[in-house]
Amino acid sequence: MPTVLVIGYVWPEPNSSAAGQRMLQILEYFTINNYKVIFTTTAAPSEKMVDLEEIGISSEKIELNNSSFDDYISQLQPEIVLFDRFMMEEQFGWRVDKFSPDSIKILDTEDLHFLRNYRADTKLDKASIKNSELTKREIASIYRCDLTLIISEEEQKLLTTDFNIPNNLLLYLPFLIDSKIEENLLPTFEERQHFISIGNFKHKPNIDAVNYLKKEIWPIIRKELPEAELHIYGAYPTQNVLQLHNPKEKFFVNGWAENAENVVKNARVSLAALRFGAGLKGKLAEAMKCGTPNVTTLIGTEGMSGTLPWSSGYVAESAVEFAKAAVSLYKDKETWLVFQQNGFVLIENRFNKANFHAILKNRLIDLASNLQEHRNSNFIGTMLSHHSMKSTQHLSKYIQIKNELEQLKADLSKQDFSPN
């Protein structure tokens, strides 16, 4: 049984974020394809983390800047090491190169961090995206890995066109969704009520979207639909977000949803008022699965429908247009039903997990049989691994020694050196 070692940025929380769902989907691929899966992370356990043991995955806590990982991976020698976001590759990639050099290194970007960061800062111009330290770090990490999983075709296009990254280093792997939707079990138009907006509040685009809804969009909707309510869900709400809760205005900030699917499928319309961001929008995929039509923005639809038109809801760029579309969709059953069916079609055509499981399987087989040839063709990656391994290794060793000296100092301070 081949082994895949996952080095996670955080413990997976599929009920808290699209990133958590994405990680669980990838873990599922490996388990059903008979890999021994070990999930490791430096992060502290969280209340909302999934029970990995229940799905047949073992887990280990690992330490940053600690040689214990070297011993661990030297003994394990996994066939595959999967880095959850580029920051984990920066920390542990050089150790994998040194102590398990035959492991296939895969990077899952989740979304391109440098792109999201660039879009969040309105002061940045287009040229600055290539000049930022974040861009250089993430692109370097992609080159150092044997394969990078890209969640959005738009992001893959950006990487190949603007950064000249070879296609053989990238694999488009979007959300992996079971396309069998039991429509007869979903609530009807009449059984649903109110609006919903959902998203993890550790994610800045979601905080901005909720503020945008509260200040500019919801007041317009309320004038037209005074009995309707807007329910905001999301893990880790900030105090500023919680303060937006106002029952008199029928604006409810509910926090984390233990069962996101349940609250989404009982809402009539999903609102995703995103003004910046990257990757794919899990909230829209969830809405389509639940048969809940949506109103969103161009950023929200990016990468979701490919060459197909966005047809599971309305797209609006101004607050007035957004509110008008939301009111229209809430009242118009005929259009609502059309959008609902279109969403089911998009899920089937764009995110069918069986199709992408086969694509990933074939790519991994090819990598395993031609790994050295693949690496020889990636000179930039080899060069970056050589130089970055040296610099990262020396920095990590410095921190490790510093930590050991501090621990020694603490231990000595507890000793009693007074004469007997």
C-alpha cells in the first residue's frame, strides 16, 4: 500500500471553509484509491476539525524547525508528500528533498494567495503583482514541486501566460463533488424563505462582502421585501462582524453553521457579494448542490463555469443592481426554478469528482514512472530547490539551535546549584 504524507497548514474543517472541504475531497481521493494516508500539521487542534480517524486517516503533530521531522520522514519514505499551501512547502520542502528525495512532491495551492492579496489592495497596480514578495515565494514553491494542483482554470491560465510555468507542472483540479443530487429531497420554492450569505471570517473577502451587504445592499432589499430576513453564517466571526447583527433590520449574524448544507438548502436565495478574492467559491458550489439560486459578482463566478455561461443565478456589479436582482429572484418562481436546474447541470459538467479522480490518477501514474525525467526537464525548479534549500535550511537550523539553547537555559534556571 503506497503512502501519502499530507503536511497541512491547519487541521481540516469542512464545515467551516471551502479550503477544509477541498482538503477533505483530496484526502478522500487517496483513501478510496488504497493509499495509506497520514495527515500531519504544526497547527494546534481545533474544536471544528474533522475526525480523521473516522475516515481511516492517521494523524501526527509535527514541529517547525525541528530535526524530529527529518527522522520521521527518513523512516516513512512516503511515495507522495502533499503540501497544503505554499507556506508548508517552504518550511518542509527542503527536508523532504534531503531525507526522502524519491517522494513525489505535490503542492495544493487552495487558491493563489498572491492573486487574492493583490486584488484585496486597491492601491496596487497590475505591474505590482509580479514585484511582490508573496508572488515570488508562491511561484518559486510551484517550480520546486513535481506537480501543483490548481483549483481554477483562470489561475492556471495566469500561471502559464504571465509567469510561463510549464503545463506539465500544473494540474487543474477543481472541487470534487458527487454529482448525484436527489432533487426530490430538497425543499420547494414555497418551503424556502429568506436570504443567506455564508463564508469563513478568517477570509478577508467574506468580511468585506458582509459589510457590503449590510451597508449598501440590504437596505435596498428591505424596502422591497420588508418581511424577508438575511442570515449570515460563517466560522470565526470577528467582533466587528458580530456587531452587524440587528434583528430590527432583519439582519442576523448567526456565526458557525454546524450543518452548512441544511441552512443553505432551506434558504430561497444565496447572496455572495464578493468584491475581491481568488480560486473557486465554495459558497456557490454549495448553493448549487442545495438547489439554491444565487446572486453574485464577476469575481464570484470566476472559474466556476468555464466556457459555459454562468446560469445558476444573477451577476451584478453595483449595489443597486445586486439588490434589484436579489428581489427579482426571490419573487420569481419560474426564473428561480430555471436557475436551480442550471446549477445542477453546472455541478455535473464542471465538478464531477469521478472525472477528475481519473485525471489525477493518470497523472500520478505518469509521474511515478517518469519522475527523474520530469525533474530533469524542470531546470528552474532544480535551481530554486538548490538555492532555497540552502537558505531555508540554514535559517531553520539557526532557529532550531536558538530554541534548543533557550530550552537549555530554562532547564538550567530550574536547577539548584547552591552548595550542599
